[in-house]
Amino acid sequence: MSSTDPTPVRTPRLEQAITNPGSVKINVKGAFIVDDDPRSKSPVRTDGVHYEGHDIRLPHHTGVVSHVAVDIGGSLAKLVYFTRELDSPDNGGRLNFINFETGRIDLCLEFIKQLKEEHQGLNGGTKDELCVVATGGGAYKYYDKLKETLNVDIMREDEMECLITGLDFFITEIPNEIFTYSETEPMQFAEARPDVYPYLLVNIGSGVSMIKVSGPKQFERVGGTHLGGGTFWGIMSMLTGARTFDDMLAMADRGDNSGVDMLVGDIYGMDYGKIGLKSTAIASTFGKVFRLKNAAQHESDDDIQPNGTNGDTIFKHEDMSRSLLYAISNNIGQIAYLQSEKHQVKHIYFGGSFIRGHRQTMNTLSYAIRFWSKGEKQAYFLRHEGYIGAVGAFLRRKPANWGRRNSVDEHTPANGI
Amino acid sequence: MSSTDPTPVRTPRLEQAITNPGSVKINVKGAFIVDDDPRSKSPVRTDGVHYEGHDIRLPHHTGVVSHVAVDIGGSLAKLVYFTRELDSPDNGGRLNFINFETGRIDLCLEFIKQLKEEHQGLNGGTKDELCVVATGGGAYKYYDKLKETLNVDIMREDEMECLITGLDFFITEIPNEIFTYSETEPMQFAEARPDVYPYLLVNIGSGVSMIKVSGPKQFERVGGTHLGGGTFWGIMSMLTGARTFDDMLAMADRGDNSGVDMLVGDIYGMDYGKIGLKSTAIASTFGKVFRLKNAAQHESDDDIQPNGTNGDTIFKHEDMSRSLLYAISNNIGQIAYLQSEKHQVKHIYFGGSFIRGHRQTMNTLSYAIRFWSKGEKQAYFLRHEGYIGAVGAFLRRKPANWGRRNSVDEHTPANGI
């Protein structure tokens, strides 16, 4: 560890250095999220590629970083890499975040190849030095392809372990990363606390994993659900023809779920007060379709198209999107709460590319946790929610120094403002 | 109570009589489910009406029954009524089960009107005597309509209380009603047990209610989910154009969910052995759509229809149906298990019209309970799963004798063969 500065608790300045695979230390002193970068406000997107913005500046790191990390999931491959900023007044560099559709993994490999070619300029190293740390299922499925295409060392790391390493890093070392959400305060940064463990990590990608973490290396996948981001995307694209997640979320913003959902009031004509269900509560997601479609059929069979697209004429795509987004988020929230009860965990972190900083999603997850726990528990979110595993992989490959880093963790709970 | 026969435990013969609203006792001695009735094998169906079959014969009941019971839910109105069988060798009568789409409640009212007109012939009463016991949300929403159209007394009963009364009746008094499901033994009738309580009732209609029942009158709605039968019907009808639940279930029987679902093997290319996930496990419901649709678009944008129906060309309706049926059932199973853990309940009963005796649905629910509980808990089903609330309403309106009936229950746990 190169830094000898003392670390006051709850300061945004970070002190310790982290050792990377090439035994070069990454100096995270003074690390911060780059919010004034134009890329942070309007992420550049091209077909199948998504530049994230919100880079993390590492102003004091000047050494060579000879690895990139990629977390290849079912739908997206998330890449984290370091670049030097020689023209910046404080030198140093930044962590960059970018993702690719897994179905177009070739684009991702092309990008890594380019990083390798430019390695000297970006990192100050030579191109033979670069290695790739890979995690997620694709680290196995595409192992041979990665190796052959890139002609570099591929180091594989377990997905769950990377998620935990990444989340621990974000919780303890990056200021203004972890936040709670409410409609009045959409991004209230979490204060540091000495008792990080235990927590429940709910990672929402194509599917959902729920991991109970009891300590730095102590964890168990306690459950999950296959109703996740892939379900939302898949059903929405089939119902509406929308082709990007962002388009679907934009539709959800404009929609009113009561156009397709059956509310308690639709069944009762009033609240069901005896058991505390308000008339505006959702009784059945998409439950209005049965009645309205049958009514339409009863009135005129001619209006019905054979392939089921008549739904388009009665129901709005926007309403469907909002309904489904709500259903998937609320369902995950309920299961996460019940798992947190079963496993006696109070803090629940939601990560994964499904969330994308979308207000409705976070509001639903937050509300579900508050509702079911009667205000006892809270949902926490991350600004780099999609990159937890990739960052974990980036930080993980340092067996010789792993014990030393852990011992540093114990006295530096540095998240918060 | 008219019967004085002693009741051996675990005999199919039932002894006690139940008092009905008109203070006429219903003699359930020797009650049994009519399986040799042709209607039981091929239920007669007409537009918006579904004759259930599986009537319950009450061979020893000869008195007038002056009420019918209706449970009006979000999608279906379930009706239970008594008819005498004067031409049968043992006289007596039977409980009949029929349902109507709630959206066509007029058909239901027409039917009840007809029952009223024929009351003398069917029941031996006069038409002025007939009254209607109503439960479910529609008992409130359609109260005025029921009263005006039928011109009879409408007695309303709370939905949850009716569900419990109905389930208690089926558990304790109807032989061959409650069963467990497994692929090798699709209908193994449950044996009677002295400790009926506590149990969890999971009622799957348009939406799902989960009720913890601790005693004959002690219950709490502990949760539920709005991903229920209405969700399955709504999404399926929009995706495939199918218009009846039975058509959708038939499609599910022919489908292969891996056509649309992303499996663990699709992500890993193998098992994810470290956390015990097999390559055939579902990672994301409909999760394959993202990758396959984007691949299709990448290859040829011309194939894509603007309204999203291109899903039809890549994905089979049968696969979608199986996937969604599995997803909804498995999700309910997981939440039911977690609620049963939180509330320390071992026996879980699944009712509601969503199930419809469908093997895949029951198999999924059973499997989910076995899987999550590591074999500690079991799912129970009912042959009259859709009529729990209606039967409860039918039996419930007897305040003067309620206490007496409960005291009878205590010494006659009579379910089983």
C-alpha cells in the first residue's frame, strides 16, 4: 500500500491503493464520479453499444494499468477499463464504463482489441501486457472466442464473488455512489456506516439473483427470480415493437397502468377496507384485458385480428409498458423483502442493468421495500448499478495482496459525504 | 344437528348436517363427488358460461334449499346451487357448479332468475323464498344490479371469510377433494389429519391472495401478488390472439419454454455448478427475445413489422404460453413458500380458477414448494378449486347455528379415504 495518509471516516477522500493483476497499484485517492462530463449527461450510443458516462476519475493514479474487465451476462457485456489523462492538470486517469449487447459480442471484442492496440497511449503500457479479467456466464461460454480473438491472457472470476467485491468497493470507497430514492428526494446519498454486513444484494439483469453477504468473503445465493429485465424487454418488444430499453422506459413514463391493470376498485367498485386494500391498488397486472377484450368481441367479432394484434386498438403501448415495469419491479421488491426477512438482513442493495437510474423502477422497488417492511427497511441503489460485477472483476485479480486489501477495508468505511 | 351416527375418523361417510340461511339443514351425510356424470368428463360450455361438472351429490338431503351462492370476482362469477334429484333411487340432491364471465354478469343474473322461476321444481320451495348469498368484489360492485334484476334478498359475505369457510368444508367434509400432485401420482388424495390449522390458502384468480388461517375464524391476509391468472390471460391473448383459457393451456402443453426463455446454459454454455444452477434452469423468462430479435434485426431489417408482430415469425405461441404459465405459477409458488416461512405455516393450499386442474400448473406449484422448502413442505390442491369462495358463501349464512357447527368440526376431521 503506497498511501500513508490517515483516513478520517466519512470523508470523500480515499486513501488506500489497490493492487491490480499486473501488481501495479491503482491509487484511488481522491476518486470521484465525473458529473460535469458531457458524456455523463447524454451518453453516446451507437448500435449495440452504450457508453455509460459517469466515469470515475482517479486523479492520483499514474501507473500502468495492464488489464480490462468484462462481465458478460445474458443480454449485455459490461466493460470497465482505465485510461490515463495526461492532458489533465492533475494527471491521473479514469475508469470508463461501456456496454455491448451480448448477442453482438464481436463488437465488444473489437473494442477490447482496439484498447490493446492503443494500450501504450491509454495506459502507458505495451500491448503485450494487456490481459482481460472476465466474469459472468459469458466468461465461460465465450472463453475460447475471447482467447482466440484477443490473443491475450483471460482470467476468469466467479460472477457472485465479483458482484460482492464490486459492491463492497462502491459502498466503502466511492463517495456519492450509493443512494436511496424517494419521490421527494430522488437521490439522497447514503451515509457511511461501520456495519456494512450483512446485506442482501439483488442484482437485476436479464434474470435476478439475490445474494446474502455476511462478510467480505462470506456469501450465499439465497434465491432470485427469472422475472427480470429480460422478461420486461421480451414481452414489451413483442407487444409494442419497441426495440430499445430506453424507448420502453420512455413509454412507461407516459403510460397509465390502469388502462390494462385490474384495480381493486374495478372488482369492488370501492376500497376493500376490511383487509386494507385501496380501490387504486393493483389486483391483477394486465387483468383488464380479459374483460375488455371479451366485451369487444361480444360487440363485434369483426374487429378482432387473427394474430392477436387487436390488443393494439384497445390498449395503449404506454399503459402496457408502465404496467409491466411496475409488475416486474414490484415483484422483485416483494421477493427481496421476503428473502431479507427469512435471512434476517436489513439493508437491501439493488443493482444490475435493469434499473438504469430510471425513477419509476427505483420508486417501485423503494416503495415495495418500505410497504412490506412497514418502513423498517430501505432499498439502496448505485449510480454504476450495471457495472458492479465488472468493477469487481477489475479489482479482484490480486491473490497475493487480497488479505492486505481486506485488512485495509476494515478501518476505512469511507462512503458518504 | 339431525344425524346421530358416530363418525369414525378417515371414513368417507359424513355425518353432520349444516344449517342453511333458511334454517333448513343441508344433510351432507354420504356426500361424494360425481365422477361418472358425463358432464364431469366433458364440461358443457357456451359463450361466457362454463358448466363445471364434478357436482357434489348429497344423497340424503331432501329438504328445501332456498338460497344460491355467487362469488363475483374480477374475471369470473362462480355460482353454486342445489337441485333435488327426485328421480334418483336415493332421492337427495346435488350441489351444482357453474361460472360466468364477470364482464357478462347479465348471463349470470339470467341464470339465477331461471333458478328462481324453477325453484319449486329444483328445490321444492316457492320462488319468493329464494335468496342469494353473494361474495367477492362483485357483491359490492353489482349489489344494486343484483337486487333490482333478481328482486330477491341479497346477503353479502366477506370474501376472505367465505374462502376459509369453503376450504375448511372441503378439507374436513368432502372425501377425495384435497390432493397432492406429482408427475408420477397426479392425484393422490390427502389423508385426514387432526391438525388442520394453521395453513396458508393461496387463492389464484385474476390476482392472488395469500391468507394465513390459524383457526376457524382466525385469519389474516398476509400478502399476495398481482401477477395472477389475469396476467397470464391478458398477456397471452395479446401475444397470440388466443381467446380462451383452455386454448392457452392447450398451447402450453405443446410448447417448449426454452424457445423464448433464456436458460442458464444460454448464458454459461454449461451448468453454473458453484451455486447449484443447472444449465436447464430458467435464468430469464422471455429472456431469449432480446438476443434473437436483435440478431434478426441485425441480419435483415426488412423482416421486422412495425407493430411488433415479428415475434410471431421467430417465436412460437406455444412456447410463449408454456413460458408464461411456468413463470406465473413458479412465481406464485416462490412467494407462497416465502410467506409460509415468514408465518411459520407448513401446509399450503392452492385454490382459484387459474389452476383448473391443469397438470403443468399444479406440477410447477408443487415443484416450487418442494424445491424451495427442500422437501419440507407440500402443495395441496382441490378438485373444486375455483369454487372455494362460492361454497363458503353457500354454507356461511347461518349465524344462529354457527357456533354449533364449529363444535362439530372439532371432532370430525373426515377428509380422506
